[in-house]
Amino acid sequence: MMFNLILSDVPELKLQEQIYQRIRSAILSGSLKPGTRLPSSRALADQIGVARNTVILAYDLLQSEGYVSTRRGAGCFVVPLNPEPASSVPKQAAGGAAIMPQRSRRRVPSIPFAAPMQVPVNAAHDIDFAYAGSDRGGFPLSARRRLTMEKLSRGATHFQRHGNPAGDPDLRSSIVDHLASARGIQTSVNSVVITAGSREGLSLLARVLLYPGATVIVEDPCHRTAAFLLESAGARLIPVPVDTAGLMVDRIPQHEAAFIHTMPSHQFPTGATLSRGRRAALLRRAAEIGAYVVENDYDCDFRYDEPPLAAVASLDRDDRVIHLGSFSRALGDGLRLGFMVLPEELIEPVSAAKSFTTGEQTWLDQAVVAEFIRTGAYARHLRRLRQIYRERRDTLVQALASAFGSAAVIAGAGGGMHVICQLAESLGSAKDVTEAASAKGVGIYGLTAASARMVVPPPGAAQTLLLGYANLEPNEIAEGIARLGSVARPR
């Protein structure tokens, strides 16, 4: 059959997506009846002037969503949308009993959302090295209380109207100033969108930039939550390995991609920092494949032995980098406040996506954090936290060296809020060690249990532990590692 299928030149829609939408609309409207045989992929490609693979991708998507079915040697056919429609009047069985109509089967998610997203809290662990939380006594409670009362005393009208979905202008302005001094990023208030943490920022990008079958390049290993979020939007992930200098940019394939997701400051889970040379190379490779770079800078504020490298966004001259930041690491996970710095062409669509999903963040939280930054209190708070976390990092590294000596190789200690520790094979697997430590009341986690996603596990992954230290006092760290050392003995 011939198709009256005309493609538009809308740049936001891929050709396969346009074909999918046109055929899907024809099926839903009844123009294409159940049982109709679609043209072969080759015939339709020739008719509308596209590559055959483009049609195949569209047909695959239609089949995955139940609009068509393929019969070997016969072709591709439209299937009934409701093959077993339920009658509004129950049928009668022998004896007069009503037979209820069979419910239609629901599609189940293809992503395993039931998989654990966070390390579970175990009440049996009185010392827990989970990668979660921050300094328990470090929250600037008195400053927040004072600023909150000040804002409430003269900001009642803010609770009576909707704010800008992109965020409070004062907070966005404060972020612009902070990024210029702390990360070397020169941007404008209009380019900043306030989010409920970096995770929502990634979710908004998925809404705006992704479609079923879109390609996203991710680090391997990476954070499991980020991978699940992208896959739930239909993305096809291409993993690229990480070494001690961060993402191996030269291993990024010459393949069109929506974006490259990276954590350059302190990569999760490896703790690697993307080197200066690779930052520039990353921008070049992104330009070659037509991809954005999503720089997830979630814990960039914590570097202990040397100043942080300039953000990838500060090197961008092509308006290609999307910078994600968060206040959760410094002000507590419960605050749920972060931000995005966007290329100009993404400001409007991301703001629109924000407006019809979560809308604006709470005005009071934004106003308080804005004032906290503006007065310099946030910079002072960060300096204090760096001193606290450096002491805890040092305590952890020294305790591991004392307990295991050369049988423990530590990485990722230069910054962030966790290290990874690869134990010698003679001490057993990470699973064995964590189980033995748990019996001693100590929470220790292997890479997978600590929310890492690994496509190709790095060497030694089975013997590697991820140890968070931000929410433990130095004496707790020393005691926890001493207990670990008492159970992790050569076999």
C-alpha cells in the first residue's frame, strides 16, 4: 500500500519519531484499521526518502508499544487496540451467577524500579559508613532560624502567589556570583533554573532532550539512580570506562548522542577527578558528535589537598555544557535545593517543563539560602565543613592503613565525602567482609550495595568497599575500622 506520510522539518523531532507519531496517530484515529499491512521498511523508506534503518526504528517502537505486530515472512500489521473489550453488562453463567468481564492486561515497567535506590538504614549498625548524609552537627541551624524569621517578617505576600518556575531571582543572582568565584563559571541570572536537587535537574533534561531510543553516554561505573532515571525516559545508555584520571574521553564512540553525563569533580563511585587535559578533550568530542555535556558537580565544594579544578562549564565556548549543582551536600539532604546552568536554547523548554511538573520551589527556602550566600555565610560554612571532613578523611585513611597496611588500596581520597578501598583477595570478597562487619555492628558496603551501576566491573570490584565518612565522628571512624580489621583477616 502507498502511504500519505509527510515528514516535517521540525529539528526537535528525529525522523524515526516523526514516522512513529504519524503512524500511531493514524492507528488511534481509525485511519489504519486492525489487520492493515504496513509497507515494508524498504518500500516506505524509498517512498518518503529516508534511510531504511530510520523506518525500522519507528516500526520497532510501534511494536514495543503494542500498535503493530510482525509476522515472519508476511510483514508488519496493525493490531486491535482493545482485543478483548469488556462488556458493560456481565454475562450470566449457568445457574445465574454473573461472569465479570476480564480486565485488560496492563503494561509493566521495563525498568526494575523495585531495585534498591539508596543504601538501607540498618538499626543493627551503631557505626555506619553508608554514603549518605553530612555532618550531623554541622547544619547552620541558628543562622537559618534567624534568616527565616527575617524573611517571614516581610515576605508574607510571597505565600499568596505563584513564583517564577525558574526560581527566585535573588537566589539565582546569588548563585551566579557564587559560581563566578568558586567554579570560574561566567553566566547570567536568566541561565539559572532552581531545582529540587541535581536529580530533578537530570529528570528535567530527560523530559526535554530524550525520546525512546535516544543515546546517552554515561560513565562506567556510575550512580545507579542516574542510570535508572535515564533508562526510564527510554534512553539507550552507552557506558564509557573511568580510570584514575576520570572519564576516558578517547573511548567515547563517534556516535550521535543527546548528551554525555559525567561527574568530573569527584566521580561516583570511583572518586576520580577528571584531569585538565580530558576536560578540554571532552568538549571537543562532544562537539564532534553533536552532544551536550551534563556536568553533575554535586560535591565539587569539597577538595582537601589542592584547589578544585575549574568547572568544565567554565571552559565552554560553544554553549554546550549543562551544569548541575546542589546544596544538599553542604546544607543537608533534607533541603532538596539545587540548580542548573543552561545553554540559551534550553532555558525556555526546561523552564516550561519545570512549570508543568513540580513548579517553583518553596519561596522561603530559596530566600533563606539566597541571603545565606549573599552575606558570605555560605562561603564560611563551606570552609568550616572542609576542615571537618578533611579531619575525618585523614582519620579514615590512617585507620585503614593501620588495620590493613598494604592489603588495602585507597582511592578517591582527594575530595568528596567518600573513599573506595580495594582489599587484597586474601581478605575475602566485599560481600564476605560486609557480612562479617555487620555482625559487629558496622555498616560497610560493596560497590553494588552502595548504589553503583557497573556494566563492565573494574578490576578488583569484587574486593572493593565504598566508605562514606561525612556523618561520622573521628572516634566512630577509628572504632568502626578497628572492628572491620578484627573480622577481615587473611584466609
